[in-house]
Amino acid sequence: MRIANVRVISQAFFLVLFIACLYLATAPRIAGFPTSIFLEADPLVSVAVTIATGHLYHVGATGLFLGIGLLIATLILGRVFCGWICPFGTLQHLVHWLGFSRSAKARIDGNRYRKWYWIKYVILIGLLVGAAFQILQIGLLDPIALASRSFTDFVFPVIDQGLRLLGLGGIAPSQTPVFAGAWLIGIVFFTFLLMSVVIPRFFCRAVCPLGALMGVFSRLAVWRIHRDVETCDACNLCLKGCEGASDPHGTLRLSECMVCMNCVEDCPCQALSFKFLPPSESAKPWPDLSGRRAVLAGVGGAILFPSLRRAGATVPLSGSPGWIRPPGSHPEAGFLARCIKCDACLNSCPTNVLQPAGLEAGFEGLWTPILDMRVGYCDVTCTLCGHVCPTGAIERLTPDQRSGKAERPDGGEGPVQIGTASYDRGRCLPWAMDTACVVCEEVCPTSPKAIYNRKQEVVARDGTKRVMQRPFVDPKLCVGCGICEHECPIRGPAAVRVGSHIGTI
Amino acid sequence: MSESVSRRDAIKRIGACGAAAAALGGGALWLSGRRPRGAAPAPWALPSWAVAAKAGAPDQVVVRGSPAKRLVEAALEELGGIQRFVVPGDVVLIKPNAAFDRPAWQGSTTNPDVLRAMVAACMDAGAAEVLVADNPIHVPEGCFRKTGLGKATEEAGGRVWLPRKVDFGPVALPGTVLDGWSVFLEPLKRATKVIGIAPVKDHNLARASMTLKNWYGLLGGPRNQLHQKLDETIATLAGMVKPTLSVLDGTRILISNGPTGGSPEDVIDGSVLAMGIDGVALDAFGATLLEITAADLTYLGMADRQGFGTSDWTSLDTREVTV
């Protein structure tokens, strides 16, 4: 079989596997499958999160070790991942195969190296320097995180809704999840995809920080594409299918080559081969990035990210933000040093309570998970989000750890309290409108209940006396699950709402 | 052009690739074993900074009169001299009450003349360094400036240590409300002797703020939550810090609107200073200056029951002098 066909099969296999992992990570299908394997095997995630936290997060021998493993493979074989595995790369490949010109001349021109392809290295350097300041923004552009987020928040809900409209059932078990602001996530995703119609693999070649990282690590590759100048008749047909725009017709740009093997197939003279230790002079080992630009990128990142944080474009440094993070989340600063906005947690959440933050969690918090108790509630027995989190931003809890029966990884005691409910007595029916209610108390899941009632005698407007059950919160027992807020019958802002954990001692 | 590489070149290239792979793998293994940045360090149990008793010298002294400098000197003399507490080479940490950005006459902070005299005495005794530290409620720079405590420290040869984020760490106090609490640890870790100097103040919630409550100024974290269990916290502080010496600065007494004061009517001239090794006893004595009794201060009883001192100050060998 032609090697390029083997590659196509590999690409198809990994794209299907990627989508299958996302599909299987949705409650209630999730059943111990390693559904976050793509995110864990992403070297940019491994490297950047390790820089941000000073620690390589791992679960036994897996976790972010996988990304290091892939980086070692890249050292030996070059950017095989980009050409053979990356699902976002494959999608772009598919888009330009469908949408780009069929003419050989147009394709040769489209696959020529453009001198601004160095931009991805600047992006990489800026993001990694930001990570060194514990400001982790790789998730905005990391292709795996971007694809995971886009499928979860936009593609799946749209397909699900479409299937339901056609009467074909749906992907989601009960009803289509909704994600606030998913339109923007979708626009970013499809803009990058459709750019492939203009320039094949525009994102991979010019933007992708993961590709840039692997480009740097390709430098020492012992197997690579080699052109035999004696055999080559300079027809340039090797550019026809060159995914990386890596100049196989000249001196190979090793950092750009995605090892797609198309040049080897397309060469009419068999001048191109994938060779063990070819002569050094047939490739340029380093990316085409001037030292001046590299330094400016580093300095830029060192100025941009900390000043954004200082300038309040990000989170309050007080450590008690007004939004609620999933159970097991690190305190805000540590959370932001780990969260890659892949939204795997949103995908796994059975109640849809997890939502991608817009700017309400600060610029840094864009598309990180926050809880919207009016959309869903946090099931107190559920710990799925931590189990799919690839970086440990949400720690893995067992249900017993969450309920406080077993020792918690954060060393805290008692149940995990993600927030505390409090009453808006001006909106609450028994408090303000002499109307019986206490749905909140009924649904409160803790035992004993954190929400309890006191019988109080009130004089109604018509002068009659009656006894009202009025709800109160015990802040020691409240875990902030938000089912009270979710079930509160008051429209608009609920009469009982969950805010940051109140922190009684 | 030759299509094959030389053996030397092949070894070099395979070696470089292998070395890079090994470095990456080794680095990953090492990094996987490191503590994550921001993870809480191991809690630190504070040592005792107390010194041995001195034969013939009392453990507590009450000096009346003025000026403040003279009161400090006389008190030290009665206790057996500063040499009993500070030996050459000591790093002395003095913890005044610098809680508020307010002038000294308002009586909400330690009298700078008392601090100056104590810093000077420690320097005279041959201290290598005298550190003056507090984690005030108001902005630290302003507190040390307006109270005069910063200037007094520097004039006497000491050094003000303003609290920085990195100076705080968790304290080990198992079974107490403060276990794992963030404390202004760095100066404590440096110190070989610790001296507290607290004013005598009315306090809205605790009733009185004196030498024991003064240690509250070493706490970081969300210490505003500790008002939910204030007496328990103060009693715990009495066991957390075992100082070399405690000073109760009654040169001014804040009798109302505490602990901030703000008006001349809130302050009276106390002209008294007590010094000793038992903060619980000193506070029991201090209660009398506020015209209450030790029994009115719940935390004194709690501290006494836990064996951190005696709330019956008269039971101690106390010398009373007037200058």
C-alpha cells in the first residue's frame, strides 16, 4: 500500500478516536475509558502546565507523561503527529482537500513556504513565557484543546439539535446541552477551519503553538525527508501535496515538515525519500525565526501577561472570586495555572451546570468552567469533571472524598464546599410574600439538610395570623451544590443563590 | 555527493537525539516528583523562645511613673537586666502593636518611646539584629510611619520588617482553630528571641486587647473569620507564641471606642508599664487598668486552663516600683 494511504487511514482512525473519546466522555457513557488521552498526550499541555506549576502532573505512569512521550517521538521522527494524528490538522486537511483548488499549479503555489509562517513560533514563545508567570493561555490556540472545546460547546450541541429536529434522537442522553457564548467558540473554530480553503493548513502553518513546539523538537530527528539532488529534475511536483509547506523541492525546512509523505509519493523521479540519517546539508534544522523576533516574543510575553493580570484584565487577586468552580478545583490562582480551557469537564457534566466562562471570570478565565445554577446544579455524588480533567486543575476526587468521608487531596476537612447558598429575603416567597414554598429545603441533598425551616408566626395583610415555614442556611453544612437555586420557583434571579464559599470557621 | 553519512557523524547525530530524549524523559521524571508551585509548605511548629528563670529576680514587674524610657529601663533592671533575656549575637524579634495608621497619642498602637527604649536595650545587650515586625490592619508602610514606630525602631538601631506575601506560611497547631493557619513566619524563623510589646486597649468583641491579643498581628490569611471564635483564638495564640518577654505598655490606656480609638476622650494617661514572662498574668493585671477583672476576659480563663499561664497575676512573684 502507498505510504500516503496508510497515513490517510491513520488520520481517519485518530479523528474517529478523538470524536469517540469526546462522545464517550459524556455522562452516562463515561465508564473508565481514558477519554482525555489526546489532551494528555499533547506535548504543549505537558510542557506549559509543567512550566506554570513547576510540577509534571501525572496519574501513575500516564497523565501528562504521555505528552512527554510524544515529544520524545518527535525528537526521533519529527512532526509525525501533525501529519498523521492531530484531529484538528486532519479536519483542516479534509477542508482543503474539499475546498482548495484541484489544479496542480494552484496547489504548488498554495504549498510554498510563506515567510510569515514564523508567527506560530512567536505565539509559542509568548504563551510559554506567560506560563512561566503562571498565566496559562495555551488553551486558546492549542489545537487539541481548541478542538475539544469546539466539539463540546458547539459542534455536538448543534448536531444533537439537528438530529432531534429530524426526529432521529440525539447524541446527548436526555436533552441538548446549552453552553453560554458557544457561538464565539464556534466562530473561532470554523474560521480557522475555513482558512484552509484559502491557504491549506493555514492554522497549522502559521498559528499552531503545538506545531511550533514540535517544530523546534524536530531539529535532531534521525529519520526525515531527504531529497537526492542528483536524481531530482526540479519539477516542483513535490509541492503539490506538501502539508507543511516545508520546501521539499529545496533545502527541507525540518521544523515545518509534517512527515505527510506526499512528496515521496508525488516525486516522479524517486528523488525524495524518508531516510535514516540523511546528509545534514539537505535540511535546515532550525525554524525560520530571527533571534531578534524570538527575543521580542519573549519580552512581549513577559510584559503582556503580567501586565494584563496587574491591569485587572484578569481575576481579582483577593482569592475569592464571585464565580463558582467545579468541585475539586484548585484555588483560583492554581486553577488558572492549570486549566487549558479544553472544556472536557463541560462535556462530562451530567447536568449542564458547567458553562464556559465569558469575560465574567476575567480575560484569563475565558472559556474556563464555571457553574450556572439556573442551567443545572452540581450533583453532590458526581466527580466526573475531575476525572476527565487532563491537567489536574480539577483534582480527581472519589465520591467519598467529595463528601468528606475519605481524606481529601487538598488536605481539607469535611465535604468539599464549592460555595454557600444565601437568601434574598426580598424575593423569597415565605420571607416576603407570605406564601408557602421551601422547595429549596426539600431538594437540599445534604444530611442533615443545610437548608432548614423555622416556623414563624406572621400577620398577613388582611390581619389574619398564620404560621410560615421560612428557610435558613447552615453555612457549615452547605456544600454549594446549587440545587436550591436551580429549583427556586422565582423567575429571574433566584431567591436563594450560591456565592463563593462563605468561609465560616 | 555521498548519500551515506560517516560513522562519526552518525554516532554524533544518534547520540544527540538520544541524549535529548533521555534529558526530556529524565527531566519529566524529576518534575513529576516535585511539589507543585503554590502548594502549601509543611506547617511549622513554633519553638519556645523563653529563657530560664534567674535566681533572685522576679518574673513580673509593674513600674509606675514617667517617662516611658525610664519605665522600660527600670522594669528590665528589676527583672535582672536585659542580659537575662538577650545575649550577644541574638536576633531579637519585637512585635509591637502597629495595627492602625494612627498617631501614637490616640492609644491604638504601642508607644514608640517604649519600643525605642526596648530596641536600644537589646542592641546594648549585643543583639546582632533587632527586627520589628507586625502585620497591621491598615497599610503597613503608613502604620509604621504615622505611629512613629518605624522611626523609633530605626533611631535605636533596629530594622522594620514589613510583611510580604512570601513571609507567610502555615503553622502547626494540631487540634486548634489555628492549625495550618497562615502566619507571618519568616521573622519568627529568623529570631532567637521574641519580645511582645502591647498597649492596653478596650476591645469591642474581646473586651480587652493586650499582650495575648497582640499576637493576632502575626496572623495572615482570612483572619477576619477568626472573630467568629475570638476568645478561642486568643487563648490559642497564648500557647502558639512562647515569647522571651512580654511588655504591657500602659503609658497610655485606650479606655473606650477600642481597638481603634480616635478621640482624646478615649485615652487616659496610664503612666504604668508591666513586664514579665507570663502574658496571661500580664493581661490579668492589665484588666485592672481597664477597670475590669481577669474573669471578664473569657480568653484568660481558657488560656489558664490549657496551662499557658496564670490568670491570677497576684500569685506570681511581682515587684512593684515607682520611678
